[in-house]
Amino acid sequence: MNTEVIAHIRTDFPEKFGLPRQSGLVEELEGVIEFTEKYRDPEAVRGLEGFDYLWLIWQFETGKDPGEWSPTVRPPRLGGNTRIGVFATRSPFRPNPIGLSCVRLKSVEYTPEGPKIHVTGIDMRDKTPIFDIKPYLPYADAHPGAAAGFTDSETEKENTKLLWVEDPENALSKLPEEKRQGAIKLLEQDIRPGYQKDPDRVYGVGFAGFNIRFTSDGAKVTVVGADPLE
């Protein structure tokens, strides 16, 4: 069986650091799906506008050799010390580097270069390859009240609390106005690696053409600068 890349998604993230840990956590983060030449037929998306959400099947960029894997991984949200079976996690370090994201469909744009699908709630870096697009079906895909394994633990719930974001120097004003709210919502998620807790460490995340620098004490994020990416 041959698997082809049908599209790539354009986003505001030039690298993996800073990406939300799951799709849908930051609704303000937008992406545009652009099809490869073979799959630009407008007929392929006929009826898509009738759905609110889509499943995207895409390729992780793990940096590991194909076929290299471990039966257990150490989820950062558990401090990076606890091992969990790889199939009980959504770690990118898997036998096959395949990601699955549920995103909100904003619009379908028809252009001379083929249809472009505008989505929100993304968790993918810029130019991520996409293998397939499927509509989300509430009657089959939603399971309210389902058990969530180790993510139901008190430690994990503490780790997923939103942080307060302060911008004392008004650094985020350098970003395009339509990108500022997305930057704030992103920083609220505590995008630091789970095993790094130094409140004085300055982090930098690439977003919307800027390097946003910040510190965090685990309860509050303080933006200390924002400079254009070179």
C-alpha cells in the first residue's frame, strides 16, 4: 500500500516548540490546508462546507529513523519520569509517525490553485504533510463522559490549568492585531516542557513571524519581548 501526501497545512508555527499539546485547545490558532497538484480538484471537497469539524491525518516530524520505536514513552505532562505504554499516549514517537487532529472548519476557499481549507484549533507546524481529511461525525465520534486514563489524574489536571499572561512591556503589540489573541491563548497553555520548572529561564517560541520570549513560574507567564524572526 502506498500512502501519498495530499496536502500541506500553513500555520504560524515555524517549529515544533510551542505547539498546543492537542488540537482544539486554542481555537484562535488558524491554519490553511493547501492541496498538492494531484488533489486540487474542487469536486474532492464538494459538500465539505456542511460540516463543523474535520479529522486531519498527518505526518509527525520526530527526527527518528523510520522503524525506530520504544514500547514505552515518558509523557512530559507527567514530569518526564513516568513511563507509559506508547499506545496509551499520543506521543509522536510511535512505530509510524502519524498524527490525528480534530479541527474546526472555518471556510473553503476556491482559488485558481485549487480549493484551500481554512481551519482553526490547529496543533501542527507550518508545512506539515497531510495524508487524509475526513468529516467529524458527532453521532459516532463524540463520547461524553468517557474515561481518559492517566490524563484523569490530579497531577495531569493540575498541569492543564490555564496560566495568567502578563505583558508589562506591551511586547505583543508588535504582532499583527489579528494574531495577538492567539498568542495570549497559546501562552496560557503553559507550553514549557513538563520537566522544566525554572521560573527564571527565558523561553522563546516562534509564532506569526515573531520570536516571543517569556518566563513562567507555573502560575503566571510574563512576556519579556517579541522580535521578528530572521
